Amino acid sequence: MKIVLIGFTIVLVVLCCGLAIRYNQDANHARGEFNTELYKRMVAEENLQKAAIQVDSLTEELARMKNRVEQAELVLEKTKLVNADLRLRLQKADQMREMLDRKIKELQALGL
């Protein structure tokens, strides 16, 4: 009976050691998967932060470009106004020249 009990205890100890080794392997495998998942999440978060920085940079660049377009539109509008003013002055100068030409012809006709 004592031999059976010792044999049973030895089998039980070997079985427990086998189970402990198996659970240790499972725990190591689970830890490895956890570390892999953690690494993937860290990489994804880092990429997300980089993308957010790029979005901010592009947003700032878009704002600068909009400002430049607005400034160019203002310059264009001012140029149009200056051109309109110059046309008006040119028309007035032409009218004055025509009037002076007529007066010169009148004076020449009177002087003959």
C-alpha cells in the first residue's frame, strides 16, 4: 500500500510539474502576444501623432496660402482701380487734346 501511495505521489508530482511547465509556456506565449500587441499599438499611436502633426502643418500652410490669395486679390483689385483711373484720365486728356486741336484750327482759320 505504501508503494502504491509513493507511486501515486510520484505520478501526481510529475503530472503537476508537467502542468506547471505547460502553463508557464502558455503564459510566456500570452506575454509574447501581449508585447507584440503593445508594440503594434505604440507604433500605431506614434504614426497617428505624426499624421496629426502633418495635418496641423498642412492646415497652417493652407491658411498661409489663403492669406496670399486674398492679398493677391486685393492687389488685383487695386490694379483694376488704377487702370480704370488711368483710362479715365487718358479719355480726358484725349478730349482736351481734341478741344485744343479745334481751337488751334479755329485760330489758324481766323489768322488767315
